Amino acid sequence: MTPVSGNPRRRKLVVGLLILLLPVAGYALFRVQSSRTAPPPSTIKTADYADDVASDLQRRLDSGEAKLVFEPGRGYLRSLLKSLKIPESSQTLVFSKSSFQLDHISPQSPRALYFNDDVYVGFVPTGQFLEIAAVDPIQGPIFYAIQRDQSEHPKIEAQTKTRNCIVCHDSSTTDNAIPRLLMLSVLPDEKGNSLRALSLLTNDQSPMNERWGGWYVTGTHGAQRHLGNMLLRGSGSDVKSIREVIPHLNLETGANVTDLTARFDTKPYPTPTSDIVALMLLAHQTHIHNLITLATYEVQDAMKAHPENTEKLAKEDGDLLVGAMLFSGAAAFTDPIAGTSGFAAEFSSQGLRDSKGRSLKDLDLRHRLLKYPMSYLIYSKSFDAMPAPVRDYVYRRFREILTGEDKTAAFAHLTAEDRANILGILEETKPEAVKLRNGG
């Protein structure tokens, strides 16, 4: 992507980007303050000004309004998930060595990830911390941890600027970090190490056979194949890319797996699953969170430092976001997909519904992920908090596409019925949707 003239930022975050979450680097702790008068994102990226569910939970713990209950073996995990309204059924399991607790992660002891629309939690059975990545509307993801050991006053504490998760979770190559979430597909060996540190970014556009290397996957998906549930044996010293290896791999043993108990001890985890539907939604929403964060940081910084570039940058970042939210270029399913944890039903039950009973959280899972292909993160605080130039541009593009004014190939996957359904849902469930119909 060509940088906007006068804008020094060169981005790593591109259309193909990304997700998993939580720190890979060193870790230190930071206090959470309740005050919030947030300066522009480029000037500070800390929990001092956090307005996310993790810092809110800590404030409730401090006041005595909330309490975390300790459970032997899992620490505060289940209580934390309940307090953050994260379903246990969202559990996905990654056994490649990621996060700052990588010494505790392996195919025999995978790292569990749990999520809802606003926050992500990581759990390693023998690790010292529970990991949290909470999305702040202005700052994007903020990384926290809570000690696994029992305490009279458990603390959710955030990273410092010096030894922090942003070392890896940064989508900028300048000193002005833009935090991101990561989901990578690797070729793992028997210990969970990534072959030659090769990886592929995973999102809605990723072909199925490139997804989930280094992850456990439970669910059925017909004749489609993926890299999950697989360990690579041999040095692979001459391998230059994952894509060149895929045609030579036997992916049958990892396909349509519904029981992981023969692969590792599942008892330390709240559920024995790594649900395929949860994996697909994790890939989608973290990609959208990244694009929203990118637009917020870059456009707000442009408005302050390079106002002459604001309009062009709003269009550039806005087009990335619009395409991703409307699933432009998303890989189609060739067979139905079904999970094993009940997550699909739990996820859909949380959706806002219009008078016809439709919701952007309704799943398709036969030909595509969502029944109505518009990201449910249009309801997020982060979407609403984007700077006006990019938010208004995104709304204008949604209007052009959903009303049929835009008939370009990038959105040809949206039928007239799709567009009408999405527009109808938004008009009743998103007050700002009046902009979609009349451009107001």
C-alpha cells in the first residue's frame, strides 16, 4: 500500500491482516486508573485512560461491586469469563508457542482463548497469568494479566510501555505504535515450535487449507481441509513458505475431528473443544478490530499533524474497513460447517434483532459465515468512536453499496436480497443507519 504523501507511517496492517491475541514478548505490570481525559492515540497508549471492560471490572473489584472466585487448577478463569460475559463455549486451543508464557505451551498443553465482541482471555494450564486483551474505543486493544495464584484482592494489571505486548502486537513500523491482535497459521513441530518461524495471517479471505496450523480444531467441515490438529515431523530446513508445503501434506488425520481426548489431556480446560465456528468468528472480528484501530489512529493523527491528508487517508482506511465488514473476497464454503461446543447457538442468541427476527449475528455455515454478510461489529463502541471523517466515509460507502448504487465487482457477492436484508436490519437496530438510506 502506498503511504499518503506527507504521512510518515508505513503500515504492516493490510487487507490480508490478522489476529490471535495477547503478548508474545516480555511482561511487566501497570496500575489501572479510573480517570479518563484521553489525548490523541499517538501520544499515549496505556491503561491510564482505559475505557474497556477489563479496566471497568477492576474498578468494580476495587469498589466491592464485583468479586472473582478462585478455583483450584484454573485460578480465576471461570469467574473472570463470567464477569466479562464471555461464553466458555468460545474456547479455541492453540498449541504453537505464542504469548510470553510460551514455555508452558505445547501440543500436550495448548493455550486456550475465549472471547466476546469486546474482550479476549488467554489461559495456559500451568502458566502464571491469565491474559486479557480488551478493546478500548479510542486506543484499540489494551493488554492485561491477572495472577493465577489465589489472592485476597486479585488485580487486573496492564502492561508498561517498556517491556510490553506491543513489541509483537504493533501494526506500525514507526515509533508510534498501533496495537493489533494476531491470529497466525504455522507449521508446528512436535513441541509446538513454528517451522522456521513461518506463518500465514488468517482472516475471512484465507483459503481453508491455509488456516489453523498450530491450532486444535473440533467440528465437521465435509471435504474441506485445514492445517489444524497436525504436527510436522522432520527439520524442513529447505522449506521457504507454508504454501509450498501444503500440497505435500496429508491433512486427512486432522479433518472432521470431534474429540481431542486422544491428543492431550482436556480435563484442565472448561470444555474439551476447540470449536471451528469460534475459530472462524475469532478470525473475522479481530481483523475488523484491527482495521478500526488502524483507521482511528491514522486519521486522528492526520487531523492533528497533517490535515491536508485527512480526506485521502479516511478513504484509504475506510475502503479497507468497508470491504472487510461486507466480506468482500471472503473464501466461500464448499461444504457445511458445524462446531462441537454449542458456541454457534450461544453466539447467535446474543444478536440484536429487528421486527422480522433478523440479526447480524445469524450464522449461515453452509455457504458462508454469516447469513447476512455485514459485520456485527458495526454495533461496537470502537466503530462509533472512529474520527468523523472516516466514520462518515464508511457510512457513505455502506449506503452506496447497500442501496445498489455501487455495483462494482468487489461487492458482487451481495445479492439484492442480501443488501435489502442488511439495510432493513440496520435501520431498526442501529440508530445511525438513517445515513444508509438517505445519506443524511
